[in-house]
Amino acid sequence: MSHHKSYIIGISGGTAAGKSFVIEALKDYFNGKILVISQDQYFKGENVRRLDRWERANLDQPGAFNNELLVRHLNDLISGKTVLAPVYDYHAHKQLKTKVPLEPKPIIVLEGILIFNDPKIREKLDWKVYLEAAPDIRLARRLLRDIEERGVTIENLRSSIEWYVQIVRPMHDKYIHPMKKYADIRLDTDKGSLKAANVVKELIKEVLKRFEK
């Protein structure tokens, strides 16, 4: 294995399926040994009118991201180059002028709800992980998260629920759920995401051993 080639893991799944939990657990555990990239950073951000996370903007669809740039950056990282990745501001709803440098690491973890939809991204992924949880569990988690972390009040709860039912769920069924057929492994997070995080962690430990040889 040449020292330049990175091993790229893609983690996908619907809203509140546990991606953030798994990513944070991996970052904590590997402490700088892995590079984490979020597809969100490559969000184009047009037509966003609501002051909320991008997925609220009915842009849960593949065209919402600058995947060409993402693929170019993955290629550069694989060949050992540092890239300047975009930063998306959810409050201002636009790409910021600032860029964040990403340095190549042996393990790159790419996460996002639509990373399996683009064949050009898919073929870069050495291992594809799909996190799945039942829709009612994801809705419950999402609402709790919105209330606890995103300032949604009881008054706004109705619109949060309507948004999920009318937009997020149909988009999930149309664009995200069918993509699980591409996954190398599907991990059920109905009872929480700890187990999923541990499965991914063990794989990364194995791959790192190969790089250290």
C-alpha cells in the first residue's frame, strides 16, 4: 500500500439516524489520526429561506451539493495534497469567504445524507456504511434535537412536524433510503448509535494497523 493512498469511509443515512453521534465518537477516539469531511460543507445554499439547517430547505436532493469540488478535493487528499475546503454558514445561508485547510490522513471519513447518490463519490469510497433507524424513531430524535439544540419552541413544533412529514420524509424515501443498496454494511441505530460507532471504530483500527506496517 503506497503511503499516499488514503482509505475512505463513507457514512450515510437519513436525518437523525446517528451520523453526528458516530462521527463525534470516532473523532474523540482517534484524536487527529483521521480526517472527517462533511458533505454539508459543499452545500451550494441557494434558495434557503428558513433560518434553520440546510436540510430544512427542501434541498434534500443531490443537486444541492457541489459534488464536483468534493470529488476533486478527495482526489487531491488521496494524492497527499492539502485542500482548502468550503465553509457553509447555516445562519447566513451562504458559503463563507473563509476556507478550512484539510490535511491528508491515512483514514478519511466522509459523512452526508447524499454521498452515495453520486457515482463519482461512490467509487472513491473504500467502505460504505449506512445507518438506519425506523422513521418514527428518527422523527422523535429529530424533534428532541430541534428543541434541545436548535431552539425550536413548542409553538414551532407543529411546523417542524409538518416539515418532516411533507418534505423530509418523502425526500428520504426518494433519495436516501434507496441508496442503502450500495452500502457494504448497514447498522441499525434504533436502540442508539453506540454499537454502530464501535463497529466503525474497529474497522478503522484494523486499517490503521495496515498503514503502520
